[in-house]
Amino acid sequence: MDLKMPRMDGLEVLKRIRSEVKTKLIPVVILTTSNEDKDRIESYKLGANSYIRKPVDFKQFAEAVKQLGAYWLVINEAP
């Protein structure tokens, strides 16, 4: 999820995800261009499972997404 989304920012979406019993355990990865410490800290306080700054270069971005997918779908063990 990106922090900078139209209508509702990612932190508000994260609050809502964590407030609902049905969605509380869904892994949430923040994928954003923000390098602000306050954004990272607030994301983890609200229950993000990971905070990743997305690369600006498309090839690097594609590789990062590939690695993320491998981690969350193959390596990580869900609750």
C-alpha cells in the first residue's frame, strides 16, 4: 500500500484494516517513495508488517516487487 493515495492516505487505510476483526491479520506492506522517519514510525505503530521505499527506476522497482512477492508468498508463514 502506498502512503500517498487520493481521497484517503495509506495510514488511514492501515488504521481501518487493523480496526476490523476480519482484516486485522492481513499482512500490510507499505511501498512508498516517502523517506520521512515519521511516516515509517507511524506505519509500524499502526501495525504495518513492512515498510519499503520503492525505487524510482522501473527495473529496480520490478525487481523489488518480485523479491517482495517471493518473501510474502513463499518464505513468510502467515498467522
